[in-house]
Amino acid sequence: MISKRLQAIVEWIDGTVMADIGCDHGYVCIEAILQNKVKKAYACDIAQGPLQNAKETIKKYHLENQIECQLMNGLSNLKEDVDLIVIAGMGAMTMIDILQSYDMKKGMNLICCPHKDVELFRNYLSKSGYEIIKEKMIFEDHFYPILYITYSGVSYSLSEHEQYYGYRMIQDEIFGSYIESEIKKWTTIYQKCPDSKKISLEKRLEALKKIR
């Protein structure tokens, strides 16, 4: 029923009550319930259209008693019983805006999958007290990073390389393919760029080759 990327997110769900922010059709909540990952779920979205789609899908699986649909902006009306938050299907800057506008409680777990600018997201997490517990790369027509995070309130520093390529990344075959694609991309850019910009690119390529 769900994509490879969403299934990878569901595999990491380990709470009792989850909230999926930007739920689309509600597939993550539905699969989490069907796989007994949580006992209850909130499918949340800022727009009525996606939320109506979620309601219809939830009804199809007869899960109305376990999944509640919430029309809300970001985390503004997050229910008190939630112990795991999923945020996926959007760019890093939108995710950062969502987290910045909410007073996160310590010990809250999150699973996030930014579609772009993941380095900005990792930088924000480290400076804002979100500990990156584990990360993995998923390929589904595109490479997507998935991060499991816990809010501790304690900030820390990441190197530039960790911001771009992961702090606690699982070094599997998919990640290896991602690094190879990055080497090809930045090698091409290096060959075409002016000499004045090559020093910084050389450092990046050297770091990438060390991962490989």
C-alpha cells in the first residue's frame, strides 16, 4: 500500500501514540496501526483536502477508533498523549519552521524525512537540542534521508561534513550508492568551476572519498 520511503519511516516507529504532521492520505498512521507500531495515531494536516483524503482512507480500513484526523498548523494543537512525531514530505526549511514554532518537551521522539536541504536541518537540530539518534538513506527515484531524533534540550556541534552526510548514518549499500552519486556530481561541478572556487570543492571531494 505504501511507498518504500514511507515503509522505512514506519519501520522506525516505536511509540504508543503518534502524530503524522502533513499526513497526506494517512498512509503512515494506517500502516503504523496495522503493524502494531502504535496503539493510537493522529493524522494531521494544515489543509482540509488532504485531511479528507485521510479520513476516507482510514474509513476504508475501519480504523476510525484508532486514528483521529486533526486540522492544524504544524504542531500548534498537538495532543498531550503523543510520544512520537513524524514529519515527512516537505523541505527542511518548512520542518524547521514547524519545530521553531513549538515548545518541544524533553524526551519527545521524532522521525523526519526532509526532501531537500538536509544539511540545514541537521545544523538546526544540533544547535536546538535535538539529538540525532540514527539516520539512513532511502532510494525511491531520489535519495531521501530519514532521521530518528530525540529532543534533549542540549545543543552540540556538527562538522560541515556531518551536516551534509550524516552524524549517525547507517553505512549500508544504499548510502554507499548515495556517496558515489555525490562524488560524480561534485567532480563534474569541480571540473567546470573557476579555479577560485576549487579549493573548497577539493575538500568536499576528499571527505566524500574517505567515506567510500
